[in-house]
Amino acid sequence: MTATAEKPSILIVDDDEVYRNRLARAFVDRGYDVKTASDHDSGVAAATAESPEFAVVDLKMPGKSGLELVKSLHEIDPATKTIVLTGYGSIATAIDAVRLGATYYLSKPADADDIVAAFARGEAPPLEPPADHEYRAPSLARAEWEHINRVLSDAGGNISEAARRLGIHRRSLQRKLQKYPPNK
């Protein structure tokens, strides 16, 4: 009997070697068959050789992004459940990740327990909205903050390019990005 027949398999793809190895050890301790990769191409190669049940993917990596890897993993095996990790979280990139096939989206630093819990939340049935719940539109400040982060994401994190696309000065954009997002 192979190890994968007894243990759930997980692929961890992160360009930060220390973080990747720490997560790998934590998942081995939890009984997983762990494979690791440092970028898009090695992650695709590992998934093609043996499709994992679970995958943990860093959003920002050299070369192709984690979103491209999520799409590739989903094309290789739609049954692979994928969590996207990032230190640059925004609602726009979370939505993109889920649209491309990710199960869930977590901000770094996330440990193995957080990731296991996210996989469990991703498998839970969706909540039924309360019947008397009325949709509340986000405030103008919140909509602006989300739009700015979406444009920044589309510009690949390049503040100068995002400022050009938004039609504002680069320093004005930097000031807006330093503020905390509005609550509502």
C-alpha cells in the first residue's frame, strides 16, 4: 500500500523556503503526505506527476503568480482543494482566487491549523441568508478602497501604474493605501 492511499496528500507552493518547510513539517506531523514546490512551474510539475487532494499556494511568487497556479491546478484536477495565502490581502484578489477555483483565501502568517480550518470551512454548505435581511450597500469610502485595491492588483502591485490607471498622483495613492480600510 502506498503512503498516499493512507494519508491525504497536500502540495505546498511558496517561494519563501523557511515558511514552506515549516508548513511542510507541520502537515507531516498531522499525517499528510506532503510535496513542496517553490514556483508555478515546479508546482504544476508536482501536481501533474501526482495530483494532490489539497494545495496551499502563495499569491506572490517570482514568475507566474499564485492565481495562475490556482487556475493550472484546477485544470489538472478540479477535485484539488486549494487555499491561497498572501500577505497582500484584498477583497478583489480573494474573489479572483475563488473564481479561478480556490476553496478559500487566507492572509499570512497562517499556520497549519488555520489552513486545515479553512479547508473545512470551504467544504461547509453555504449559509442561508436570513429572510428579513436587507442588502446594505458599502459606503462610498469602502467602495473606493476596494476599487483602489482591485486596480492595484490588476497592475501587478505596481503603484505607479495603478496611480496612472486611477488618474491620481502616485503619492496620493500611497497615502490612501496606508490608511486602514473603512469598516462599512
